[in-house]
Amino acid sequence: MKKSKKTLKGMTLIEMIITIAILAMLCVILAMVGQNIDATTRATNNLKDKVAKESPYAANRVTGYVDGDGNDVQFATQTGTVAIRIEGNFVYGTDGYNDPVVTLNATRYDTEQIALDGRSAQERKVIQEGPNNGLNLKFIELSITTAATTTAPTTTTTN
């Protein structure tokens, strides 16, 4: 009596090529996701570094800092003024005012220079032109001045 041979079945050449093609596509997708994660991580770390350096100055309203070379550096500023005038008499509490004017002076301080100090030209370019480039801490200092002639309030009574 003869024993029957088992026939072994394997993958055909076409099946192998399709499997390799699918694995190659998955590898490409994985590489693209990895690059995106890497870019996001770098942008997040740059932003975290900027906030860590700039926030103490903005929180304490410090208008300058000492750079790596020991020089005093003042922050870049922008100023603006808004004047509000109320025509006529204005009574507040027991005080009366003729034509009061309130002036609001605002100075905005930009703390970006702190994040750039001590960096190479390439690092500065990445910080200024890369992701999160416009996210710099700024703080505004406000001062208010008033000008008006104080008068005694007038009261009228009718019978």
C-alpha cells in the first residue's frame, strides 16, 4: 500500500508582490505621521520655551532685561492714546464737573526679544517664521489722566 503525499500549498508570486506593496504603503504612511508628530513636538517645545522665558517679565510688567552680554535691553513698545470728552456738566457723587475729559494712555511691551536672545541666526529664523511665530507675550501698561473743572453740583427744587 502506497502512502499519499501531502501537497503543500504556499503563496503565489502575485500574492507576495501585493503583500509587499501593502507593507510599503503602510511604512510610507507611518513615516509621514512620524514627521508630523516631530514637527508638532518641535513647535510645542519652542512655544513652551518662549512662554517660560517671557512670562515672568510680562506677569511682573518689567519693561526690559539684561541680555547674555550684560547689556540693558528695553522691550519694543507701541503707544497709543484715547481721549474721551463729555460735553456739559457731569455729576458723580457729590462732585460736579464741567466738560470732563478722560485720557487713556496705553503702552504695549513686546517681550519676544527675550526668546531670541543668545540664539543662532537659524534658531531665530525658526522661532520667528516657524509655527507659533506670532505667539509672543505682550503686556499693556495703562495710565489714566482726567482734566475737568470741578464745580459744586447744582440742585434744583420745585414746589
